[in-house]
Amino acid sequence: MSVRFHTRSAYTAAVFVSALLAVLSGRTALGYALEGQSWANATTTFSYAIPGNNGIWASALQQALADWTSVTPFTFFGLNQYADPCNDSSPNGADFGTTDCGMAFGSGTLAVTTYSFDENNQFIRASTVFNSNVAFSVYTGPLQNSSTDFRRVAANEMGHALGMAHENDSSIPALMAPLVSNIEQPTADDIAGVDALYDSVAKPVSLASAVLPSSRSVQVGATATAFATMVNFGTQTGSSCEIDLPGTMPASFTYQTTNPATNQLTGTANQPIDIAAGASQSFVIAVTPTAAFGSTDAPFTMTCTNASPAPSSSGLNTLLLSASTTPTPDVVTLTATTLNDG
Ligand SMILES: [Zn+2]
């Protein structure tokens, strides 16, 4: 079990500029600021499907992820699925709330990003709650008084989710300033911060993965299936990539490639496959319990012969599986077709 620490970063509305500037003016100018933690492989997934507003929030958050990925060595792998930010076993994700998972928002707070990390200062999970009492809309151009642009707020929050803290030198233009402003995209200062965090992370072949759904219950002898995706963020082809289930679970296991557009099987069962740089591969995985067991996180190993395994994160690329000797209703509906590489 990893040690988990929690940190919160709140983003504040511009109306409090004067009060905060008075406080900040006494601080030393150091340029960008880092939270002190980072993702092990310069990448993570983030679920962007915030419900409502005809998908406008979801697409704005998806764009905010791309705002960082397109100009820095860090890669967000956006997932078109919902992940509850207030559920600690949920994948990285975001939603609106009248409170930050039960804690009152501070005065003028637009959103709060919370993350957990292990004793090696590597991120475990990051999530964001946007303040539903704020009048948000999505627009480009100067900040308007009547409503706050959701996308640039989301971009600030995603900066926290990758390891950036607030730029507290108000003379340096930064998306990571503590107050929302006319700045809509990562600036040179923001990018320098991400470079400092991740430039040294060698990633000729760098893997991320996701599994949907995240839990199944079946009878012993019956097969639980799920969809898995492996993504190679590196600059070289991943060789002989495969999925394994550690032998500690009393179950047989197979995997097979699929066509991500149709979820139809392709290739051959248990056949490793190369994954080109920048490409993803979808799979069906099938677990058949040979004995009864209670809810157990099946930590699949997804790796290539020339890569470190994709980082494992409970609920994100694990499958909470239980097997019983009597028929059990499998309460989770397969909705994996919503997975895409956004
Ligand atoms: Zn912030």
C-alpha cells in the first residue's frame, strides 16, 4: 500500500486581485513554481466527460489537456468518460460541485485541484472540482465581468494536475498565476516549469493504459471481459507489447487485440503486438476465475519488451473483480465504447 499525501490548489477569481497582490508583492521573484511532485513517466490519463451544457464543459476540459500536451514534454491522455473527482478510487477526473467534496470553497475560489502522491513524490491521482456557484461560460479573448471562461480555468487546474504550483511573481505572465486573467494559454514561464519537471524523463517508449469497466462480478468458471487500451507516448516503437495478469489471482487470463472503432476482435489471442510511437492499441481482456474470491483489484501488467510497464492506478487500469460459487448479478454495464484517444 502506498503512502498517500494530499495537496490542494485553489484558483481564485479576479475580483480579489487587489487584496492578493498586496500580499504577494513582498515575495521573491523566482519564476515558475512547482508543487514538488510529478508523474513518473511524464504522462497520465484524465477523464474529461463532465456532464451537462451539451458537452461544452467536456470539450473545453479536453482542450485544456491539449493546451499542455501540445507545447510541453508532458502528455495528457484524455479519456471521454466520467470520473467522479470526489471518489478516491475513481480515475483522474473532474466535475462541478457546490463544495469541494464536502469542504467549502474559499472566497472567490473558481476550482480546486486535489492530488495524492507516494513517498517518492510521484503522483497517484489528481482530480478537480469546479465551483458550480461561479458563472462560467467558454470563450476566447479578454476575461469578461459577466462570466468566467471555463477553459482557461480548466487549463490552470490541469497545470496543477501535472505538477505546477502558482506563479506568485505577478510581473511574470503565466497561466499558472493565482488569479484568472486574460492569459489563456501556457506562457514561456509555464512551459519552462513543465520542462524542468519532465525534460529529463527519458521516454523512448513510454506507456499508459486504461481499463473499462473498472469492476466485474462473475460466477466461478464464467468469464469477465473488459476493454483495455495501451498508449505509447514515446519516440520509438514499443516491441512485443502484451498484457499479463499476475498469477496470484486464481483465474485464467487471455487478451486479444481489437479494432477500436468496432470493438471487434483482430489478430490472435495472447499474441504480443508492436505499438508505434504515438499510437495506441485496444484489447479485449478476459478473466475466468477458477475459485471464489472477494473483491480484488486485478493489477494487469501492460508492457513491451523495451519499455517499463504502464503505471498501475487502482480504478484506472485495474479491474475490481469478484468471483462467487453462486450466480451473481454483474452490476456493471459495459460502456467501454466511450473510450477514445481524444
Ligand atoms: Zn491554480
